[in-house]
Amino acid sequence: MPEPSPKSVSQLTYEIKELLEGTLSTQYVAGEVSNCRPARSGHVYFTLKDEQSQIAAVMWRTSAARLGFELHDGQEIIAVGRVEVYAPRGSYQLIVQQAIPLGLGALELRLRQLKEKLAAEGLFDPARKRPIPRLPKRIALVTSPTGAAVRDLLQVITRRWPNVNIVIVPVAVQGAKAAPEIAAALRNVAKIPDVDVVITGRGGGSLEDLWAFNEEIVARAIAACPIPVISAVGHEIDVSISDLVADVRALTPSEAGELVVPIQAEYFEALDEVRNRLINSLKQRAVHARTQLDGLASRRVFTNPTQRIRQLEERIDELSDRLTRAVQNRVEQSRNRVARLADALNSLSPLGVLARGYSMTFQLDEAGNRGSLLSDAKMTTPGDCLLTYLNAGRVVSRVEEVQAEE
């Protein structure tokens, strides 16, 4: 019996590929996402597993773009696709064309993920919310011109303030074109003159009907709008991402109309009340000022001004007398002090000593110049000329004899 000719690895792999791909049609496989690896190309590679087995899976870029939510590890899904053999590695993988979340619809999951993303960026932060004007110059309604929401808004607003200025910016509020149109209108609404508040929204509906107001492009357009935005989407139980990002959320379009303008009659009544309070306050201040003026006018400085002048004149005279006495006393004290000092100086002065009968004798040189004061007879010799000062006059003498004391 002849031996069978061997196959190449490629031939065997090709037969397996033909067998699997030709036999297995589109598969619906439930499992848990693991080892999820989004690539820069847009493809998503992951593993789909259960308690006993696992299979490699890949979602190509076009399918991933239509998914509407992000795959992540631990997520339970139903993967819809076909089995394909990857010949270079001799392995098989599931080519996923659609993924359906288990326990949570695709739209709900997409909504939850977008809320988490925008919340992390601070778009829902109350600190960035702006107040709406008390009485807007012009109101822009970014909504469908034929929907029930615009009728409710116009009816409520004009009933509360009949002559209010309103401009309607028509957009689609449902369908594939709705989100781009709403975002574009919010970007351009600032170009409309005198608009200082924007209302965007629509009536209630299913999650799919309201989805345009859950799109990221609309949320970011609301956050970037330089004019305060009121979001009025659906009914009270419907909370859209637009409601969370907007500066003010209205539960319904009708409530948005109530929030944006006051009731004209009540507003004028409040103005009248403020005016009356202001008038009363001014009257009270006038009465108080008159009372103060009367009090000042009744003071003696105004009723008898000469009396105060006389009092001041008397005070000046009194101070003048005190100053004169003080100066005289100070002069007398100074005179006495000078006399005491003069007496002290006289008692120490040589002239005072002379007046008591004493004299001072100095040597004279040959030129007649005065020399040293003599205090000892030994300082002279016979023949020296001397100059003696007396209390009255001077005496010039010549030494005849020196008698020094032992």
C-alpha cells in the first residue's frame, strides 16, 4: 500500500480555514470581554471568555465606529460575527461585527459612559453655571419650528411678557442630522444681535427620540456657548446630558418659558413697590436731615454768634496776660541767674583779688615785653625789670636784691 504524500502546513491550514469558515455562518456568542486593546488604527482586539474557555476576537475600525460605546474588560456582551482562521499563526478568531451589552442597552451604556467622561472634565460642575438675565433683551429658541415645544414656549413666554423679543433658530431635534444642526446653531447664536439667553430642547419621547440632546457634540457646544443656555428636553423623568451641561435645566419647555421671563404685571408691581420704598426712604432721610438742621440752627453759635466771639476775646485777653506774666517771670529769673554767675566769676577773677589789696608781678625782657608771672623769688635775679599790676595802675621796677625763703 503506497504511503500518502504529506501536506504542507499551509495546505492543512487552508483546509481547516475552508472547513470552518464554510461551515460556520454568523455566530452569536455570549461572554466576558477580557484583555481589551484598542489600537491606534481604530481596530479593537480583545478576548471573549466564559468560565471554561476563551476565544480571540477583533472588531475592525468600521464596526467599532458604529458601536456607540466603548468596550472594556469585565463587560458582558453578545458578540455577533463570524469565525475566521488567521493562517500566519494557525489560529482562529471571532470577527465581531456587532456587540450587544448584556443587562444594559447599547444606548444606555453609551449614555452612561459619556456622562462619566464629561463629568470627569468638569462640564457638569455647578461652579461654571451662569445666571440667566432677569429680563432678557432677546431670547433665542434653538428647536424645531414645527414641534410642540416651540408652541409651548411661545405661548408661555408671550403670556407672561407680551412684547418680548424672540428669535427662532430652526433645527432638527430628532434623527441623524439633529445633533450637528443643534451644535452648529449654538455656535452661531452669539452672532445674532442682542441675544442674551438661549433655550434649546424639545418635547418628550423615547430615549432614541431624545438622543440628539445626549450627543457629545451638543454637550460641548452648550458648554462653549458664550450666552447662558437653558435646556428643556422631554418631561420631568427625562434627564439628558444637555440638561446636565446647561446653565439652567427646565423640567419641561413650558417651565423654561416661566424661567426666562417674569410675569409682566408682577414685575411692574414689584417695580412700583421698589419705587414706593425708595420714595419713603428719601422722605425719611429728608425729615432726618431737617431735624438735624433745626438742631444745628438752635445752637447758641448760630442764635447769638457775638456771644461766642466775646468769649473768645476774653479768652485771648486772659492768655495774653498769662503770657506777659510768664515772660516777665522768665526774664527776672534769667536776670537773677546772670547776677549770681557774675558774682561767682568776680570771686574767681584776678581783678577781684587785686581789689582786695593783692598784686601780680611779671618779668619784663629787655624789649619791654611781659614774661612769666612771678610766684617764687628765685625766678628773678638782681637787675631784672618787673611789671606789677595793682588794683589801680601798674608799677615798673628793677630788682635790687633777691631774698629767697628756705
